[in-house]
Amino acid sequence: MRSSQVPTTSLQLETSFYREATKLAGLGLNHSLARQYIEVQALLITPIAPHWTESIWLEVLQKPTTIQNARCPDLGSVNPRFTATQAYIRSTKSSITSAESAQQRRLAKGQARPSIIDKKDMKKAMPLIQTIKKRLDSGEDRSEVFDRKLPFNEVEVLEEMAPALKQVIRGCDEVVVMAVQVHVQTQGLPSVAETAEPGNPAFYFENA
């Protein structure tokens, strides 16, 4: 069997992220993708647990021959768009849940509910420099990163995240995504909307 450079721990972390995301969104796992994960994981574990992986290979995956004759799959090329989208989802989710938790702590101390999450809190939750670094590390073109262009549709990604956000934010009944134009007045919107920028959305909690 040819050796592989796929880190098992990294593979498990990505699988956990995918499983959690689909569960929160009310979706099931993709059958072919789940099967591919089992196959790759079995190939990686074979050198240390050959009898167990042989059972998985023949009985679960229904392969026609022994796993000892199998070759580890070649690593495909990295898609910067997918990598950037995943990093954006993780960062945005972390930012929102961090801000929501901070608000709950303030309420628990008897402080008044803030009308907005101010810019200072947002910077603590998701510093701009970290966002740029992640995009550069993912292989995105430098000119696109520094021009503040995103390799994905930010509004569409946020709308797809909405069902999952309703599950992780306590008491959340509705998630509304609103797009604002750069250098355009955001009259009628919370003042925090002025801090939104590509890749770094602003967010506002409100009692229904």
C-alpha cells in the first residue's frame, strides 16, 4: 500500500465540522461523501489495525478484494473558493456566538440590554487581520484578498447559514440577512450596519 499525506486528525476535524453543519441545518449526510470518508479512513488506519479495516473494507464497503491490494487515493487540488467559504463560515459563526454570549453575561450581571453590538466587540470577535491571513493561507490570489473581493457570494452563504444560526443562538426565532452597499448611507438600519465590510458582517440582536 502506498503511503498517504492526509493527516488523520485533520480529516476527522473536517468530518466533525461537516457533520455538525448538516445536523444544524436539518440536512442528512451526503451518501457518496460519507462512503468516501470511510474508505479513506480505512486506508489510513490499515497499517496499525489491518484486521479491523479489512472487515470494514469487505463487509461494510462491500469491496471485491482485500484492502491490502488497495492504493491510497491521490490528493486532489485545493479549491481556494471552498476553503475560503469554510473559513468564513467558521469565523462568522464564532463571532456571532461570542457576541451573543457576551450579551448574555451582561444581562446576567443586571446590565441593560445593549441596542447594538458595538464595533469594539466585533473587532475582538473577528479581527480583520486574522481574516486576511486566513484567506492568504488558503491560497487565494493576493490581489483579490487586498481588493477585498470574496471568492464566493457572501449573502448566499449567510442565508444558507441561517437555519444553523437559529439552532446555536439561544431563543433565536428569525435570522434576517440584509446587504448594504459600500459608502452608501444605511438609513433606517441599526448604526452597527455601517461597520459591515466584505468578509466581516455586522450583526444585531433584537427582541421580537
